[in-house]
Amino acid sequence: MKDLPALPYHEWRDTRDTLHRWLQVVGKIRLALTPRINHWWNVPLYVSAHGLTTSTISIGDRRFEIEFDFVDHVLRVQPCDGKAQLVELAPRTVADFYAATMAALRAADIECRIWTMPTEIADATRFERDVEHRSYDRASVSRFRECVSRVHGVLTTFRAGFIGKCSPVHFFWGSMDLAVTRFSGRRAPPFEGNSIDREAYSHEVASVGWWPGDQRFERAAFYSYAAPEPPGFGKASITTPHVYYLDQPPLKGFYLDHDDVRRAAAPETLLLDFCQQTYAAAAELGRWPRGELER
């Protein structure tokens, strides 16, 4: 995690907002063409060498993959039996990107219809009508890619210490965050929320991740939360430097600012300590059977 890049929210906000919507276009394609998996694990994207990918999607006997290549700055639609179709990642409207992406799918002989309304975005506009968001700064996107790639390695190390049920390290395009979630193995009380949240939190979880921020929280940060949150979690003794607790639903949980990790003498050690201590607080206060779950 050496040389974790800075990612000041206000310096790349316009690009971030455009990219968020582009990610949702591709994420919705994956959602439309894959079988539903528990906790919506068929929804996220995954970190690749050059950016983010859907991983392999099967349609009958055919397979394809869509990758955001943030090195060559193209969206690559790669069928198993033909030439890749490319969409340039450059300043262009969401409407134009959506049209070009669907055209690339058709050129690869892949038929797909998606719901074109963005999710988890305030004042959303349908993809085909969005001509407001059109920014794409290559340098900012390259820094974003480096952040996601480096954090992915640390979260994978953290995941390796758990032998209970655990999610992959995956990128949720709805909220635009990279996360890994551990499960206690027990059902949770019914979650009061929409159908997506009810499925996501059907079982007791402790989740950690990284997020570039949005208009509610205008800075990149690492987060950790438990659902349901056990009594006393927010007042747990977390000795990791710079950690603080926000009691502000839906952002409720422990936070560690990206810049504090970036400036640390040993950023990977700091981040792993944050993951482990906040998880331990959730597991202890929630009375998880830790001896059966941890390596």
C-alpha cells in the first residue's frame, strides 16, 4: 500500500459523478444477465489489473466480460468468440456513454435491456436523458484506480483471516465503494428498509471498506459497520489512530480518513489494525462464536 495516491473529493467531483453513473450502466447489465445470488453478490464489479470488471457473464453457451480499463481508458466488451468492442472513456455525456455501450453489446451479438434510472444517487436522471454529467479527467481516474487496486490487496489480506462465511472483496456500483463483509452465521432480525437492504442484511454482518465520498461526506475514507449494530458498538475502545465514529444513518459506523492512511508511516499496518479492531468490537459485543469463525 506504499504511495497510496491522494484523491481530493472537490478536485475530481465532476469526474467522480460522471464515472459513478457509467459504472451503474455496466453494473445494471451484469445485474440483468446474471442469476440472483444471496445478498446481491451477483451485482458488484471486481478489481482487475487495469480497473474494474464484471467478470465472466454467461448467456446460454456464450460468455463475455465488460471491463473498465483505466490504463488505456476504454470500456472493453469482450465476447468469448469474437473481437472486443471498445467504448472510449473520455469527456462525454452519460447519455452518449449509455448509447455507445449498448451499441457495443449489440455489435457483440448480446441483447440486454436494463432499467435506466440510477440508484443511490440524489436527483437522478435516466441514463439516456443525462446530458449534464460529462466530465472525465484521466489523471483523477488513474488515481482512483490505484486507490482501489491497493486497497483491494489489503482487504484481501484481512479476508484471509476468516474461515466463516465471507463475501468476496467486491465493488458496489450503487454506492461506489469497495467492501468485504464477514458473517456471524446467524439470521438477523428483519431489516427495516427496501428490498435490497432486507436481502443484504438478512444475516448478522460486520463490513469494512473504502469509499471515495459523495455530497454527504466530501472526502475519501475507510469505514466499518455492523448490522445489526450491537449495543455499545459506537463507544467501543478502538485504539487505531485517527479513527472516529459517526452516529449519522445511513453513514453510521467507524471511519478512518483516506488521507490519514496515506500519510501514515505504515499505511497497510494502520488499515489492517482498523479492520481488525472494529471487526473485533462488533464480534465481541454481538457475541459471535469467534473461535469457530477465525483462522
